[in-house]
Amino acid sequence: MFKRFASLQVLAATTVLSAGVVAATGALADSTITVATVNNGDMVVMQKLSSVFEQQHPDIHVRWVVLEENVLRQRVTTDIATHAGQFDVMTIGNYEVPIWAKQKWLVPMDNLPASYDVNDLLHPVAQGLTYQGKLYGLPFYAESAMTYYRTDLFKKAGLTMPAQPTYDQIRQFADKITDKGNQVYGMCLRGKPGWGENMAYVTTLVDADGGQWFNDSWKPTINTPAWHTAITYYADILKADGPPGVSSNGFNETLALFSSGHCGMWIDSTVASGLLFDKKQSQVADRVGFAPIPTGSYTGGPTWLWSWNLAIPASSKQQEAARTFITWATSKEYVALVAKQNGWVAVPPGTRQSTYDNPDYKAVAPFAGFVLAAINSANPNGQTEHPRPYTGAQFVAIPEFQGIGTQVGQTMAGVLTGQDTVDQALASAQSATARTMRQAGYPKK
């Protein structure tokens, strides 16, 4: 979905010109842009390759602040809301972009050069970054969700992954391939609390069981049978078949477990596919299978659509330099650069049609067509089993959700550690969420 902030510095002062006229050459003073990003693998690659950008743009220098996901969200939200101006480029999600654009906190990404080929961006992804007809962020990578599994463990247990698994089947498979004596766990899932960590997965599970966050009157629907079914399943499968300390595991920790051979199955972001199939990064690259995200009692609703995007806060004093960097880092040329340096399997996925049309990518990424279809069908604006007043697949697209989701995520993590029962957790989450919504003035007039 990610410590310290260095204040923005200008490395060379603007040339003093008589009468304040800009020099005819148009030369710019050297400037430094500060980029806040998450410590996911694709962003680490971007950081390493930024030296290429600096070679191409010797007047722009890039300073990096790389943070754990929950910390990143807290820091950039505080910075942009207070107009502190510590960052020139922020890595934010399709949750934040339209909300912050409405607040006039972001710079529109318009007047992009023709060579950028904005029409090459996948429509569902670009649509999530659009407010009143303008893009306010450019996608670095995008994802839906899928089920990963170890083909060797399935073969050993005599199991076959269905074309469309159900959650009941997944539980049976997990029980059969768990081998705790050898540190192989049948199911790995996010347990680290956070609205974009454990609750990203939990929300999809709740939707699959016919639940939702709010009814059409904005009343919380957490303490309901659908949530009880979902959280009971989540806690039971992880207690029976999950790794120890799961409440500390987010995306990166679970990726490390799977890629090092400790997970039999993992339901999570499609972005992990390129990492798990990369022999340079994964010990099980030749033993990974994939299937759609499992279904529950309700099918056809929103599943998962997330993108990590680069955006410019309105408080930045280096907006043109920031725009130059963002355009470079989300371009076709950047994708080709990653392919040249690390191989096509490692390129940032989910953003450009040209990536999925590229025969070199398709040759090394057996998941490519699957991921493209999952993104195109994620349906974040679709309906849950009962009418809902909000949009979003694995989040609720309202400003208050960042706080609500994180608080509920902490409560659900308490179920995994045994601190609370499912009933206690749901009652507590319902009460806290209802209080927050009342304080925020819902339902809005």
C-alpha cells in the first residue's frame, strides 16, 4: 500500500537577472525534489534507477524518503493537510487522489507531452485518478487481487486448484497442505493492522460474504452476521493454518514468507505475481500457481482495485521539476528501462496496455493476461449484496475511512492475537465507527 523528513532545499539559487527577466536560455537553477514513497519492491527499484533520471536531467536532484506503508500514509496525510511542503512527490493511492484533489491539495497532471501517451493508461486505473475530468496523479503500478498457491504442495497432497475456488474449498486445501513441523503454512494473509493492510483483504472477504461497511443510510453494518462469518473464517484459518505472529505481517512480510517457501497459499495483490515469478527474488518461482480471488456466498460485487500513484502536493515549491520526474517514472520508457535492468518479469504492472501487448512481457509473465482481466473487472463502483452509499472495492471512498479503517484494523488484529473474541471485536468496531460517523455529521445533507 511505506523517517524522517528532510526539509526541501534548493541546491543552487535562482540566477539573479536584471529587471527580473528570465534569461533567454531558459536555464533553470539546480533544484532538489523530495520523494516520499513506500518500501515495496517496485518503489525500491525506482529509487535505484533514479540515477538515470538525474543523468538525463542534471539540473534536478532526487532525495528519497522511503517508509513502511502505514507510516507513509500517516506522514504524507499530515504533511498535505497542514500544507507543510516537505515533499514534492508523494506516493499515494487511488483512495487519496480524488479526495485530496477535491480539497485542492494536489496539482493537476494536465498538459502531458504527447509522447507520454496518456491513452495507453488502463481505463479503470486512470478513472480512479480523475476528478472533474482531470488527472491528479499518474499510476506507478496498479493491482487487483488473486490467489497464489504452491503447485508442488498441491501435487503432493493430490489437490487440484479449481478455475474459480470458493472460500470453503480454500479452507480445506489449507488444512491439507499445512506442515508446521517444516514451517510450511497452508494459508498466509495480511494481519498487520491498517486500513490498507489487513482491512484491504478483510473488506474483500466481507463483501464476498454479503456484507458491507455501511447501509444506504450511512449506518455502520459491522456487527452483523456477514461480518461475523467473515472474521470467524479469517481468524480460524490463520489460527489453524497460518504462520506465527501473523498480526505483524503486512504485504511485504507475507511476500517474504511466500517467496522463501513458507506459504502454501496466499490471497493478495496481483502485483506480487511479478515478484514471485522472478527467480532473482523468489525461491519458489518455478512452483507458483495462481487462481482468482475466492468467492463466498455473494458473487459479482467489487473485488479489489488499487494503484500506487505519484502526485504533486500543491504546497510543493518545485512543481515543474516534480512533474518532470513523475512523467519519467510512469512512462513507457521507464518500463523499458526496468526491463533492461531487471528483466521484463520485474516491470511495474497494471498501468499500461502497451506492457500487456508486449510479447517479451507475455513470454516471461504467464500471469499477464489474468492480471489484466482482473484489473478490468474489479468493479470498484459496483454494488454489494445490499445497497451501499459509497464506492470503493477494498476501501470506502470517504475521508473518514482512513481513521475508521485503521481503528477497525487494530480491533481485528486483536482477534488474531486472542485479545478479543469475534463478538467483542465486532461490537467494539461497530460502536467506534458509529461514533466517528456521528461526529463527522453523517448522513450528509
